[in-house]
Amino acid sequence: MRPLLALLVMALALPARAADWPMHRGGPQLQGRTDMPAPAKPELVWTFSAGKPIKAAAAIAGGRVVVGDDDGIVHAVDFSTGKELWKFKTDSSIEATALILNDTVYIGSSDANLYALEAATGKLKWTYATGDKVLGGANYAKNPAGDGIWLLIGSYDTNLHCVDAATGKVVWTHTTDNYINGTPALLPSGEIAFGGCDSSIHVIQLADGKEVRQIESDAYIASSAAIMDGLGYVGNYGNLVIAFDPKALASAHAALGQRFTAAVSAEECIRAASLVVLMTAWPEFRAVPPEAFDRSPRLTVIDCWRMLSRQEISAFADVVYLGRGALHSTPTIA
């Protein structure tokens, strides 16, 4: 399918303006939903030709529709008429959805920059440079330690960047093991959840960017997670939609207090353990390298799902199988 060359707006009637949709999927939890009723019979109101393919979604706020194109141009279009209000040129193609917040447009480009533009005029306010292209839209959160707004943006430089919205100065960066393609989601409690091409779902603290949980998914995650009713949802290149609990540690602390130590990955957990009991059929346990089981005194591993290869691990640990499942396969759990 060819990318669209024109931006189309369909509605029942104008000038009644639809509710704002100021960022990727509409809001910080990336739920992609609105309370505005859908028209029974949509009608074409206007089209705007950008002249180049449009791969990014549009953001709508303040009577303006803002979208980037394959030539690296940011277009602001009047919501009621479809007439162009202003445009701004970046140095490479744009696939990121804009964020419109406090009369400012924040938008990433494949030229590795995040731009802040005046929403009314398109005038450049500041530029923040990442180390590689920015394909996902920005999210935002209030500074947890004081006044001001922080922006959250992923980059192909493998980092999630937290940037001060007013100044364009970096607050912190969090490094992963591969590209970050999507928009990070914000939990109501303040943590940030996002997937990456390192095949992991990351949950990090807003205050300092430190990771509190990492969930392996076994395949690239190029999309953005959505948060609803305390759970996160995201798809991966393994043809799966994954539901995850970003606050699992909070539940554990509520039940157990400080009687356990948390690890951010299966490998880290196994390297720190004096006894390993595999009670869940998570594929990340099979991906742990055999040498992670090596220690003195020799480790015992009780494998309730018969997932691990005794032949591979026996040089480092004693593996005890329980149950009658097929050896080394991942069971199907209903």
C-alpha cells in the first residue's frame, strides 16, 4: 500500500470542532479512544495535499491539524478549512506524530532531532539532538519534583530521552539494547512503559529514568504500549499481543514487604539466586545463557515445566525436572 499523499478530514458537519487529539493515540496513556460519538455517515469535508507521502498520524489542537511528511516538512492546517497556516522544514523524513502542548508543537524527525515550534506561527523555539532518527511521537509528564513539563521521546540511538519542555535541555536518558521505535506510555502512578527492538518491555521511573522492571517478549517491539485499568498492552513481531502488569512489584511489596529482592530480568534473577525454582513457563528462562547458572556451591534448579536443557546446563548446575510436559518446549497455557 502506498503512503497517503493527502490528509483527509471526514465529519458530519463543520464548524462544530471535534475534541482535540493533541498527540499519538490522543493522551499520555496511549489508549487511542475518545468520548466523541462517531458520525453515522462520515462525509468528506476537505483534503490537504502535502505533495509528499504522509506516514505520520495527525495531531489536532487549537483549531490546527499538524502533520509531518516524507520530505521532512511539518504542516499546520486550519481544522475548519483545510488551508495551510504554516510549514517548517526539517532535514529528513517525518514519521512521528506531533505533540501539541501549551501552544507549542513538539515533533521528531529522522534527522535525529526533536523540534519545538510555536503552534501559532511554526517559528523554531529550540532543537534537541538525539543520536539517531526519531520515529515515535513524544509523550509528556509533569516534573515530579517541581514545576514544569518533561517530554519523553525514544530514538534509534537506543535511548529514551527525558527533555525539559521549556528549555529543550536533557533531564536524563535511559539506555536500552536496541532501537526505540514507538511512543512511551505514561502510567497514572508516574512510571513509564515502552517496548523496543531489544524485544523487551521496559518500566522505568519518571523521576530519574532508572529501570524498575524489564519483561522479555522474545521478538522486536516496534509499536507503542497502551495502558488501561492498571495493565499494559503491546504487540510484537512474534505475532503476539502481550498483556503485562507494570506494577507487579508494587503488588509483591504489598504482600511480602521487604522479604524479597527484585531483579529486572530473568538472567539477573538467576545469577543472584542460591536456589532456582521455575514455576512459570516464561520463554525468557529458556533464553538465559547456561553460564548464568555457574557458581559455588553448585546450584540446584527445579524446573516445574521441563523447559531447560539438562544437557546444556549440567556443566554448571543440577537440574531436577518435575511434571510430565515435553522437554524444552514452551507449554501452551489457556
